[in-house]
Amino acid sequence: MAFKRSKFDSFTGLLMSTARNAAIEIRCVAENFILEERLTEQREDSYQTHIEPTIVERTWKGMHDRYVTEKIYIRPGTPETFTEINNPNLLPAIDPDQRLVRLENADRLRHLQGETLDQLMKHFREFIKNPEKPGNSNVVKNILYKWNRKRDFRPLFAGFWGEVKDIFTDPSGSRVEDDDWANRLRDRFGLGHLDPEDSAPIPVLMFRYQVKDVLQFSRGDANVFAIPTVLDSRFSPFFCPTPKNGWNEGQALDLSSGDDDNYSIYREILHRAIEFKPEFLYNAGWITKSPGRTFERARKIHFEFLLDSFENNRL
């Protein structure tokens, strides 16, 4: 459990009360803080500077958002995620040829070109089909250039290509077309906030790049990759903390449909922000339906899975 020192007694009391009595979304967030094992005392102390003594459930989120804005979602500067006060969670060198995958909500691009989302997505799909055509590449390069100028440089969650490539390729490695790919990838990465519910489909872009691309953009920064904790992003009931012992990456919440026994752990990491390049763009499509599992059900299975794995690893 995080924040166990006596100086945090008031905050710990808030966590325990919220985990018992609050609405489901914030209750899950409080549970995450209670279950978090990876915070150093230095990070807890940094967080404390943004938590007022009068904190209550209704003011907690605003205080957390202030911490994230000032310490994590920053540009220029280094997010606390990649500083030495987060040392136990900093990942050592990763194979530079390892391929990573990132799914981005393209809805935020609607104002960049003065075009509709349908028109924007058409540009991306035409580029993916024929990236060598100058007209296609120039349009996409221009859109991404504008987007990169506007983004904050928060740590990015990314998954591993090897764990999701079955959605996009057959056993021989040839690319296959799957109209449901965006829904399936969203579910495997636990991105439950990307839920159209009764509204319009959500446009998404899938970027695939290599570890060495992240290293190149980071220009020699010592700390580039990290295991995610509850302090590395805004509140989310779709996030689950990673146990301290036995795992070297984070574990995404699997929202895929299926029986309880049909559950998989897909790894996730945080890395320093990069500028998206046209050659990183692998797919463009639409999320058209809600996740296959509710986050409440997925969390129950997820934690049971981790507990079983921990017990087995101890034997």
C-alpha cells in the first residue's frame, strides 16, 4: 500500500473511505492507490505538496489533476516518471529493435486542417495504402507536424507489437484486413475511455515504431522507459497497478469479450513522448462499439489472475 507513513494518515483515511463508499469509478481509483506498491517516499512527498490538509473526495480529483499537470504532463522539462525519484520503476535498456504500438484518439485533430473527421481519416487511409505517393505523404506529414506542435509531452502508454500482431497479420506474417481491429486493440490495451456508447464512432490512429525511435527522439536522456504507477496519469478505473515483485512491465486491463477463463495479460510500459512521423502510422479506423467486458468485471478477473500468478511464482 502507498502512503503508509503517519504523515499521510488523513489521506489514507480518505482512500479507505472512498474505496468503501464512493461511486464505482472513483472507488476503483482509490483501490488503485491502496494497492500501489511502487511509489518511493520521494514521489509520495512530491504528491503531498499538491494535496491540501482539507482534502475530501470531491476535491481530490482536482488536486490530483494539478499534480499531473505540473509534474507529469509537462513541456519542456522531464516528467517525474523519468527522474531518479522514480528509480525502482525505471526500466533498463530494451531491445532497440523491439516494436511498440500506440493507439491515439484522432478526434482531437478535427480542427487542425479545417476538414471533417471523415476527410481526415480518408487522408490517413490513402497514405497507408500508398505511402510513396507524394500527395498522400505531404498531407499526412503536414497534419502530424501541426499535431506534434500542440501536444503536451506526457509519458506515453505503449503495448508490444508481438502481443497484438495476430489482429493484423496471418501466421505467415501477411497483412490481413479486419474491420473490427480498432475495437479489438482498444480492448486488449484496456482503453475503456474510448467508448462510443450511444454516440458517434471514435476515430483512432495506430502507430507502430521501434524502441530505437524513442531513444533517438530522447537524444540521450538517461531514463526513457518506466513501469506505470497511479501517479503517472489522470484518474482512470481502467488502470491497474503493477505488483512490486515478479513483473518487469505493466499489465493492461483486458476488456476483450469472453469467459472468465479466457483472459490474457498484455504488457504495457510508459516511455518518453515522441513526435509521431508518417512512417509510424500503421492503421487508421473507427471504434464502433463498447468494450467486450465492463471494467468492473475485468478488474475482478485481472486481480485474481495476478494473485494466482504471484502465488505460483512463490512456489
